[in-house]
Amino acid sequence: MKTAKIELHLHLDGSLNLKWAYYKALQREVIPEKETFEEFYDRVFAINGSHSALSITKFDLMCDLLQYREDLFDATYDLARRLYEMGIVYAEIRFASQHHCKKGLSQYDAVKAVVDGAKKAMEDYPIKIGIINCLMHKGDSAAFNYKENLETITASEELYKHGLVGLDLAGFENNCEYSEYAPLFKIAKEKGFRYTLHAGEMGSGAHILDALAMEPERIGHGINCIQDDRYIEALLERDMPLEVCVTSNIKTTMNYASHPVRKMLERGLKVTLNTDNMVFSKSNLINEHYQLKMLGVSDDTLMKCTYNALDAAFCDEDTKEYLRKII
Ligand SMILES: [Zn+2]
């Protein structure tokens, strides 16, 4: 049975149409002019580990070809269209505006381009889209890109609740003390932003406690909560929604059967199912649901995950009411 689905955790730069990305990379001279599509494909998938030092190169490559307003607009529009065609009724697409300012765009320009691309897609297709702007966890201290992260917050203010629905902390959670990012999210909280935080994905489950102290409304991944009951209890206590991205995780150290998602569901955690990166994970939300079904997760439980996502979505109440009717 085809059911309407909700995607809360999807990175724009990791979910481009690869053929489009190839022609764009040629046009924008990001790759050599003689590079074939096959060579480009190999470049994108050269390293399978999704969190090695080299994997950031894949994201850098995709971000490098998204440095112009029209390209950000087109990429977002196209992603929204493909999501609609898959039966997704609401999606939150995230990106980091600070990675799209190499050719003269301001962070605000980048956010505006993505928000406008999503708006146009919503005019043309019956899908609802919210945009999330990511602060980046990189460098060996939060000071490394503090200025850019602060700018991400301020550049998001004008479009917040006008296409932009929230903020995130993405990147390499092990690079420095997680809690170094707390002051930035204190500012975000004071400005009224809703936000989610990547935590307990590639790093220790203890980061989940650091993240919870920063008062997010959701946690990105959070799968390493299974390292310690204290982490699970802390999440249960807050009924904290978790954006679980199974295929994205199994690229590294586990397979579908050994992924903690089933344990998390058994413990009663508020799991939502998501894709993370359609290109790098070679997956989409239909596949994420399918893989869990193959592991014996019931239709009722999968539906519960969709309702969890609806509850946890950053969209306004009118949109939620509309979604409740069509799911
Ligand atoms: Zn992510």
C-alpha cells in the first residue's frame, strides 16, 4: 500500500540529481572540462565511508557547484518535485547557507534562493516544503567558524516562518567539545528559532546529553543513545523526536539487521524515518520504509513513525492540520 510520507532530515547538497550535478559542475568549471559522467560518478562515490575526512570532499564538491542563486533555486525546485513524485507530502530540506558564498552570494541570498525554489515547487506540485539552515560543526573549536555560524542565524531571521522553518547543527560532531556550540543556540533560542541538532550519529551517545542541554526540539540521528540507558532515559523523559536515517548509517559500520532502529522502537523512543542524503546513501524515503518492513517492522509501527514526524515537523499548525487530513 502506498502511503503518504513525511521527510524531516534531508540534505540538499547530498540529494541532487546526479546528471544535473554533472552538467552543472562542467558549466561552473568545478570539474575539468573533459571529465566524463562516469568519471564524475566515480569521484562522487570514490570513498564509501560517509564520515571519513574524504567524504567531506563529496559535500564540498556538491556545494561548489551550488554557488549561484539560480542553481540553488533549481536544485531545490527539482528535489521538491522528485519528493512529490515519490509520494512525500511534506519535507524539510536542509542546507548550510555558509557553504554557498564562494562566488559573491551572501548567506541571506543563499537562503532566499532555496526558499524561493521551494515556494515555486509548492505552486506547481501539491507538496509542502520547509527549509532548515544548518550551522556547521567543523574545525577544532567552535571559534573556527563562529562568525559564519552567527551569520547563519542572523541571515535566517527575515525568512523565518516565511519558508524557512528552523535551524540545525550539522558537520563533524567529534571535532571539538559539543557543548562549545551552546552559546550559538542560546542566541538562536532568544531569537525564537526552532532547531534540531545532529548528535550521537558518528560520535558518542554522550553528545545527546550535550545536545539536550541546548534545548532542541528534535535530535538528528541520535542512534548512539543505545550505548547507555541514561541516554535513552533522557530522550524518553523529553519524548524527544529522533530523525533516524538508517541507510545513511549502514554505509559505515553496520548493516540493516544490526542497526539500532528496531531496539529504539522497542524502547518506545519517538523515531521518525528519514533519508539524510539521497545520492550518497543511494536511498530515498520509500526505501527506508521498505528496508524496515523487510526486517519485520509492522505497518502500524511504520505509520506511527510517520505520525511522529507529523508531530515533530517544524511547519505551522495550519499545515499540520492539512497534513493530518491527507495522511
Ligand atoms: Zn544529516
